[in-house]
Amino acid sequence: MDLLKIPYNKHELSNLWREVTERKPAQGVKELGHRRMKSYSTKTEGKSYLDQYEALRKKVEEFRDDRRKVLYLLRGFFFWLKNTPHEGAFQPWMDSLYLKSFG
């Protein structure tokens, strides 16, 4: 929730938007044996985070007219990405308490 206390920053929004919409080249993995793996480019375009997380995409579309709210959604999403291995990590864009705090 401390993320919401940080003032709106258009440069931060621009950077987070670039990250959430970026489609990096898809990677394949080839098993070489003896538990060794080799990754390679499939020469195809991968999915962006918005493609992978439909619920997040829908929330971003819902708040598209309010850049401040979109920034808060993206801050929450990237916080979640960095903390998913931790027990009790929640998806902020799906949490009604989080959404109400900036709604």
C-alpha cells in the first residue's frame, strides 16, 4: 500500500507501460541430456504481460481514462511480479481493498 503514497510520475508510467506491453522474442529450450538445457530463439514474438494476464488487461482498460489509476495498477503488478515467490503474495489488480484505496 506504500506504493500508493508515491506521487504520480508520468515518466514512471511511461516506463512501466513500455515493460507491460513489450513483446520479447519467444525462447525455446532444448534438453541436451544429463540435466543440461540450451535455450534458443524461436524467431517468433512472445506475449506481453497484458497478453498473459487478461484480468490485468481488463482493469487497465477499465481505468484507461485515469492515468494515475493505471500507474497504481502497474506499480502493484510489478510489485507482485517481484514478490510472487513469497507466501501470501496477492494479485493487486484482483484485490478489492487495493483497488478501493485509489478508486
